[in-house]
Amino acid sequence: MLEVPPILFVKLVVCDGAGRLLLQRRRKDDRYLGFWELPGGRVRAGETLLAAARRELLEETGLELERLLAQSGREERDRFGGVAREVNPLVTVETSVDDAPGSEPRSAEPQSATTNPPVLRDAVPPHTGPPHAVSPHAVPRHGVPRPGSGSEAIAHRGGTLVLGHYFACRARGSVAETLEADAHQWVTPERLRRDFLERPEIDLSTLDRLALRRSFDTIRRCLADSV
């Protein structure tokens, strides 16, 4: 039987010095155009999670990743020179995409990553410092919301396994409009909960909504520590 490697993606909860996190509005011309989401995307072949996080953050926001937050820094070395470093995502979301054409999308439940965290080959750089720019408030431009859908709401009936790792981070630079996102906004935890997580009619990525709900308390601690 042919073994199909899983699709990996990373998502980033960018924390600023004012205790806020960054959301962006999807620019890609597909059915999720205009949805709010966290910055991030697929891990490329041969790329580590950290390298993918750096690249995706720069491509989608113009920010440079300084460091991942809430990381233990633990590592193990063997006598052959191999090194395994522990990474601690806020949460890992598992779903799958059906390879059959025309299949209807359906999202899966997120799974905690605390028991079996993935291993990252890159060391996390010990830089600190908040991003500087705050984008103006922007509103979704959809006239008709689609409850229960999102930019990663994909089929769960079988097919290719998809794993998404969510990390909190600090970044530097100025937020900019990019090819991936046409608007960004910084939101407090209270506004995130009130205006996005508790309102299913808002066009927010389904997997991002689930991940943010599951890791909300941890995100609040990360944001408080970044002030």
C-alpha cells in the first residue's frame, strides 16, 4: 500500500508589547477569501517547523520572527552526534484531506500536543523585543457569512493526514499588506473572545477558532508575559 506523507502546517500567535495578538484577512482568491486567520502555512519539504514559521510570518505579515514563546529548551544528544530538541506547541490540530475530487470539506477536532510534542532540529534564538507597528482596524468584507467553515476546514473522511502546530511568538518590524493578506489587526484576548471566538457567524478560520479556544488560557499568559 502506498504511504502518503502527512501535510504539515504552522500557525503563529504573534504577541506584541501591549498584550495583543495579530489577526490577518485572507487575500488568496479562493472560497475563503476575506476570512480572518492567524498567519502561517504549509511546511515545505526539507524545512523545519522553526524555518517554516520564520518564512511564513515574513511572507504573510512582513514581520521577522524573534523567538517562539513557552518553549522548554530541552534536548537530548546521542553518542553518534544526533540532537533532538523538544518543541512545545500551544496545540496541535489534526485533520485530513480527501484526495477524491469534489469532496465536501469538514473540519476535525484539535488534539493537545503536550503528551507527544514534535521534535525540531533548529535551536530557538534567544532574541527579545516587541513588533513596532499597529495596523488600523479592518472589517470583514463578506456580505454573507458561512458559519462552520474556514481556511483550513478540509475533509476528514480519509485521505492525506494534515497536522497543524500552533506557536506563540515575538516578532520585530512593521506589519505590511502582502500577497497573502490584505489587512491585519491587533486584538486583545478579551476582544478575540468576544468578537471572534464567541461569534460563529464571523468568518474566522475554523481550525484557527478551535485551536484558539483550546489554548486561550495559555495565550493569555504568553501575552501577559510579553507586556
